[in-house]
Amino acid sequence: MIQDILLSAPLFLLVAARSAGLIFTLPLFSMRTVSRVAKIALIGYISYILMGQAVFDRYDSAIKEDGALSIYFGLLVLGEGMIGVIIGFYVSIIFAAFSTAAQFFAFQMGFTAASTYDQLSQVENPLLGQFFNFAAILIFVQNHWFQVIFMKGLKKSFEAVTVFDFIREQSSIVSFLLKGLTNLFADAFLISMPIMGTLFLITVCTGLLSKAAPQMNLLSEGFPVMILLAFMLIIWIFPSLCDFFTRAFNTGLTDIFNMIFITGAGGKT
């Protein structure tokens, strides 16, 4: 293994750069609690496996037959890392939609104050946001999408696109990422709409009843009622939410890899 890596050191460095950019930004693997030694070891094993499986015809101009480095090699290594960062960042956007949805209705429930540091998203997040993050991670792992990203998507990306294609099509890449951010809020709003709408109606009804009968002091009892009802709604619609998570991941991963293939096809033409 070590001998093969040394004989193809320039190619291994390019593969490792893109793999490192992906691993250091991908949810779960980017957590601080994951050892850097484990991350580097994973980068090395993935790069070694991909070296023997992917086709690297697009790199012939940067790496000569004798393994010598061309003048573009330094730029190419940095660009390979950026491609991995873009893929990992887009997957993080998909995960952020679920956490954002929980933050929307956690505010109405009064759970916004119950925020702690979330190891998955690495930000202060309400408890419901962390719960949705864990559910999304479990669904992601259950459907073997980590394997799809590393062993299928990453392999195909080496065959489809290089950093020079990304530079040539940078305007379309930026538009694609902005569209992903827009979809983040749209998906979050769609996920939280049933709970937010129900809690809004409860708040309106509680306010009207409090005006009609002030002695009942319904506003002081509103939060326990909303919390209980919100948890009941989450339990009721959670199977549908899991199906939505699955469709969102499937659509998001398909979009990011289609964008990579289209960018590479544009570079060929």
C-alpha cells in the first residue's frame, strides 16, 4: 500500500485533497469530537481505494507520465480541496433545513431558551433542533448515503470534473449554492408549517378567551398546553417527516452530483 502511494504520490495528493475537503465539512465527520487522527486515516484509506477505481484522464495535463509535477499542480491541489468543501457544504445545507425547522416552532413552544451546544451542527441549537439533527443523521446512515457519497459520488466526481471546470463555470456554481440556501428555508418552513400553524391557532384562541374571561388567566396556562400539543403533533407526523427527510436527501444528493456532471460536461465542450 505504501509503495503504491509513493509511486503515485502526485495523484494520491490530488485525491486526498478533495477527500479531505469533503470529510472536514461533511456532517458527523466534521464534529470536533471525532479525532483528527481518525479523519486523516479515513482520508488516506478513501484516497487509496479511489486511486485504484476512478479514472483520472482529466489530470493528464497536470501530472506527467513520470509523475513530475506541472506548474498548475499547486493550484490544482487547492482547487480539489475546494471541490470537496463545496460538496460537503451543500450536504450540510440539507441537514440545516431540519434544524432550522425545529427552531421555528421551538420559539412558539417557549423552548428557545433551552439551547445548548449541538455537536452535530456545532452551533447553539434548541433541544428540538438537536433531536431533528439526530433523526436526520440516523436516516442518512440507514440509507447508506455516506457510502454513496464516498464510494460512488466522489469517484464519479473525479471522472467528471476538475477545478478548472469549476473556475470556468463559477457563476453557475454560485447560483446553485444560492438556490440551495433558498431551498433550505423553503424546506424548513414546509416541515414546521403543521406545528407552527396549530400553535398559532392555539395562541389566537387563548388570547380571545383571555379577553372574554380575564379571571381565567389562560395566558399563564398557554405554554404548557402548547408544549403538550406540539409534542403530540410531532409524534403523530414524525413518520411523514422521516419520509420527507428521505426525499430531501435523495433530491439534494442528486442535485449536487448532477451539477458536478453538468459542469464537467461544459468543460469538455
